[in-house]
Amino acid sequence: MSTTAVDPVGEAATRTAATHASVAVPVAAPHDSCRRILDEMRGRTFECAAAVAICAADGTLVGMATMERLLAAAGDTPVRDVMDPEPPTVTPATDQEEAAWRAVRRGESALGMVDGTGRFLGLIPPDRLLAVLLAEHDEDVARLGGFLGSSAVARSAATESVWRRLWHRLPWLLVGLGGALLAAAIVGAFEHQLRTQVLIAFFVPGVVYLAGAVGAQTVTLAIRGLAAGVGIGRIAFREAVTGPLLGVMFALVTFPLITVLWDEPRVAAAVAVALLVASSIATVLALALPWTLDRLGLDPAFGSGPLATVIQDLLSIVIYFLAATALVT
């Protein structure tokens, strides 16, 4: 009997089976007797002795014998008679959660790891399998709660000090403050249009609010999707279609109402066009920001809302005044 000396980790990702495998494990040949295996194990230290890997002369894993089977067998019984000839195995690249559940489904105390040719690389001990299951459970619970990463990160963000809260939030809010000042400058640039038809000013808050609300809903869905492991690509098409449809509905409602109540069909047309265009852009922008922040390693929950709000507000104001300029003044 021997212990494997193959290093299975290499450059594998930290969330794969390779990082949990142990190479200091008992290895025996199929013809070895159960007594001989147990005798050779005494006085030696293994990282995992829950099972013995049974390998052919070329290092191929041909079976696994648990300690319970070895102890229950007669001393002269060849280990090939008590081993599991088809043990569950994984490769170094197998996702750690899949590896853990594969062992659980088979009721194995350890999990063998092999390369593409079946050569034995090590065992994943039961304590590491349990640690993986606990970590994945922790992450799943965090995702269900709408957090990114793990519940430990979420708890840290929820209980962090006042100064840390300011550090995380203030930069984004300062961007919003700058956007508010810029919005005032944009409105001032259309002073002539406002003097020509003061009614235009009445609908600026409404256009900005509705477009912002559409974007806020999309941002919320995008962040939830990222937190739950759903990629932006899976919701992009539906949201990209939803935005224009909402804009059409807004336009169909606002045009007749403004025309009837204020008797200004040109202003009504400008509001309807602005809502249609701004709502269509809002969904695209609201999808792009969380995805970009996530790719940059930033938490979308902190930056997406304020950043999307200021950009969407500025675009809505520009779109509305351009429509008013073309249709009213």
C-alpha cells in the first residue's frame, strides 16, 4: 500500500473539486488483502483514511473500499471483493457543489478525483465535502435574501460602522448631486422654449419620474437576477421589449388627457414622444449599469440606483426638451 503523491490542484479555480482533494490518502492494489491494508495503515498519518483508493498498476482508479467494509471483511479477503468497483468520481474542474452532492447521492464518505484518463489524483475527505455543502447553503440563503456573495458579506454590509456606510454611499450620491446641478443647467439652456410655452415646464417632473421609475424597476430586477445567479443576458431581451411597450402605453394615456385638459395637442405630443423614447432608453441603461458594475467587481446594489437615476434624469430632460423644441416652439 502507498499514498498518492500527485498534486491535483495546479491552477484550478478555487471553487472546483481540485482545491478540496487530499493526496495523503491510503492507496492499495486490487489483489491486496484486507488484513494487509489495515496492517500497513497502522502507525501512519493520513489526511483522509475514511476510504482506501484501489488502483491498478498504471495508477487508474478501479474501485474504493470504505473503512467499514475493510473492518467487516475476513482478513484474507482480497480488497477487490469488498470494494465499490464503480465509485463516484470527479475531475479537478468539477464544480465543488456538484462534487459534494455527487458524494451525498451515492452515500459515500469520500469522493475520488481522477483525470481525463481515469488516473487517480486524490480523495476529497468527508469534512471538506461537508464544508462545501455548508458554504453553498450559506450562499444560496444569501441569494434568496437578495444579497451578493455570501451571507457573511451581507451581514458585514448591514452592520458596518457609520463611517464605512458613508464611504460606500457618499461617492455615488455626490455623482447624483453633480447630476442635479447639470440638470438645472440643461433646463436653463431651454429658457426660450419655456418662455414661449410655459406649459412645457408643467410636465418635466412627470416625464422624469415615469422614465426613472421604469429604470428603477429594471435595475431592481437586474440586481435580483445577479444575486440569484441569473445573468443579465437572460432578462435583457424581455426588459428591452418591456420598456418601449410601457412607453407606448404612457403615450396613449397622456396624449388624450393633456389634449383634453389643457387644449394643447402639441405639448401633449411632446410629452408622449418623450415618454416613449425615455422609457425605451431607461430599460437598456438600467440593464447596462448593474452588469458593468458587477463586471468591475463593484456591488451593483450601491451604485446602480444613484448612477442610473442621475443619468436617466438627464437623458429624460434632454429628450423632453428636444421633443418640445421640435413639436411646440
